[in-house]
Amino acid sequence: MNNFQYSRASDVADAIRLLAADPGAKLIAGGTNLIDLMKENVERPSRLIDISRLPLRDIEETADGGLRIGALVPNSDLAYHPLIEQRYPLLASAILAGASAQLRNMASVGGNLMQRTRCPYFYDTTTPCNKRSPGMGCSALDGLNRNHAILGTSESCIATSPSDMGVALAALGALVHIAGRTGDRTIALTDFHRLPGDKPHIDTNLGSGEIITAVELPPQGFARNYSYLKIRDRLSYAFALVSVAAALELEGNAVSEARLALGGVAHKPWRSLEAEAALRGQAATPDHFGRAADLLLQGATARSHNGFKIELARRAIMRTLMQATSATPQSQSHKKIA
Amino acid sequence: MADLTDQIPERISINLVVNGVRRTLEVVPWTTLLDALRDRLELTGTKKGCDHGQCGACTVLIDGRRVNSCLTLAVMKDGAEITTIEGLAKDGTLHPLQQAFIDHDAFQCGYCTPGQICSAAGLLAEGRARDADEIRELMSGNLCRCGAYPNIVAAIEQAMSRS
């Protein structure tokens, strides 16, 4: 780990001031990803600005019946919060599918959105990586790319977003509240992360000097017909090969509203409005699920080792939609896939 | 060679309550809580396994919550209460989890054991595990290379049934 200066922000405005004063500075909250990356010399901040004591830990109801979640709420507190368990169980399930109990106790909501890819070439400073060192090339394109992206990739980068929470937030239509020097703004979670394009070193649309203050959930929680299914190489404490967040509103056997998002397959949580539209107004049957899966996976391309993900994703989408339809969501403890 | 002296930050004074004892120490900002416990406070019960948050050997309780001390900067925990494996026994009596690990032979080499027991203490406090599947899932952040998992789960079930 490199030497760095340490500052403790007294409030959000102070954090923004400190960021502006030192272009090499980074914010730290839970630190679970940043400290690891610093140990690997992937991140070398000149200063850490400790925001962990800022008062951004509340979960409050919004005027329209949604929830506003402070950026520093620990992942575990969010997953086990009664309002999340009751009204947004898809989000609780996705959070509990990720990391370990210890890491969930440390990691913040804002930090979860800011965590970086776990592509091994990004971590390995002896290999070229456009995300770590722009212009150096991508070692994964023709390397060990079994875990890599099949959607939204570029010739510069095929890394995936590692977040489970983000997949559920994308499906639920969450908003990200941001504060900066020029004021506050709010963007959709699906616009927060970027595709790699020719600038894979820029993960998100958070501007320099900006800070996430909260994540907002719209009122609709899909608390009855939902499931989060995560497929991985071991049953717990592993990143997704493919994960699916599915949420439905059913009237009888007809789908009146549908949400579908994928993890482990792209540089950001992958959602397709077209796939969701194809489910709306249709019967909740395998035929229609298959059509939605095809639309969600439209344009999927494989590299040398990750071709299996396309069919795996298709089957996982079908299974997750069936779990959501029958109101038998995937358990994150009892691993049998119903 | 450039003079780096003025680039090296001052040590920062922090207070920790470790196993009920107030400790004051000066640390450079990049000192992890794990290194502070082991190298500065000589509490070597907490183990350094992977040092990357993947194995759980460094698990301690901060203000009652289990965390990976290897991914925690000591300077950020100024004022916190830390409980390590050395702080679990009370008045010469082993913590019920320590006794259960002995009763069930829940280890072989023992290197992961302090982290397993601190993690299990956090698990019991959280109250979220109700059966063996849930224990397994919520203990998945603690690896045991000897493969003592069945006995670890049995030990935690015993401590849970008696708590």
C-alpha cells in the first residue's frame, strides 16, 4: 500500500471541498474494495477522505411512498431492514447473495455502487489493462475470459460489474442522489454505471468532486412475485457467472408489469426495456419468458472461454421468471434451485 | 534521491477499547486494524491469512459487529470497541463457542479458529441463523483449509442452542 494523507470529513460539503483540493484524493467509507485495491497497488490515492462518520445512515420513507437510503447504510443493515424485507425483498435477497457477512457489515450502499471490477487482469499490475492503465490493451480479450462480459463489451474491455445489489436496484428503478460543487443532482441507477466503450477506466458517470448521498427506491416493490437467482462456481461467497433479478406484477396469470436485470454479464447491471415490454400484457408462460430472454440477450457475444454464459443466462432468466411467477423466490441459504 | 521526509504523514493518535481495556496508540494512516492489533498491541490471536478479505482469519468484532480487520484502517476506528479472540473468555471461563469448538473438535491446524469463533460470535449476536444451512451460508466468509466445516457447524449449533 502506498503512503497517503488522511482526512476526516466533517460534513458532505467538507468532503466535496477536500476532494476539490487534492485531485489524487479518494473517498473511503467501508473500504472493503478500496483498501484491497490499494494493497495490490491498483489504487494509489494521495489522500483518503474518511466519510464513514457522516450522517448518511438513515432509511426514510419518501413523500411518494418510496424509500430514501443513506449512502452510508451498511449492506447488512439494508438487507435486514424491516421495510426492505417487507416491501423490497428482491433487494434484500440480492444483497444477501453477495460477499460475506463480515463484508456486508462493513460495505456501504454508495461504496457498493463504486466498487470496481474483479477482472484478474485489472488486479494484476504486471499485465496490460485499459481500465487500470488506459491505452495499454486488454489482456482478457484473448486471455482467461471465462468470467467476462457477453453484453455491451468493447474491444477495449470485457470486464463485468461485480455488484449483486446493483442488479436488484436496476430492476427496481432506483435513483442515485449525488452532491457536488455545483449542487445536487439525481440520476437513474441504470445511467450511473457506464459501458466500457473506449474509456473503460471510467466506471461511472459520477463526476470528479461528486459524492453519492443516497439511493432512492420508487414505491413499487414487487414484494410478492420476485426472485434473485445467482449462478456461481461455489454456492456462497463468490461472484456471479450470471445472476438474474426478476420482478413481476401479475393479474391472474397475466403479467401487468415486469422487471428483469442481469448481473455478471456486462460492465453494468443489464436491463432491457424491450424485454420487459415483451412480457407486459402476456401470460406468464415459458414461451413468453423465452421471448423476453432472447430480447434481453440480444447482441450477446462470446470470447474464447465465456460462450457458455449465453445459454446459462437464458436458462437462468427462464428459471428466475418461473420462481417469480410462482412466488417461490430463490433462497439464499437453502441452495436448492426450485 | 528526493527527500521524502515531508511526504510522510505524521502519526495519528487514536484511542481504542480493546477487550475492555482502553488503549492509546499512534499509527500511520495505512496501518490496518489487523496489523495494529498484532504488531502494536501484541494481540496475535487474530490471524493474518489472505490479507484481502477472502478468508476471514482476521475476523474481529467492532462495536459488536463482525468485520475483516485486514480491510479496516485503524485510524478510521478511533473510539471504537474491539473484541478479539483474547477477549471472549470471562474470568477464566471459556466463551460457550470456545468450549463448543473443543467439544466438537472443530479444527485441525487451528489457524482459522480465532476468526471462525469471532465470526460465530457475531452470527449469534445477529440472530439470523436458525438452522445448519443458514449457519453455513452466514459463515461462508470464514474458510477452513483443513475442512473442519461439519464440526464447526456442529459447534455453532451447540452454542446457539444454549444461548
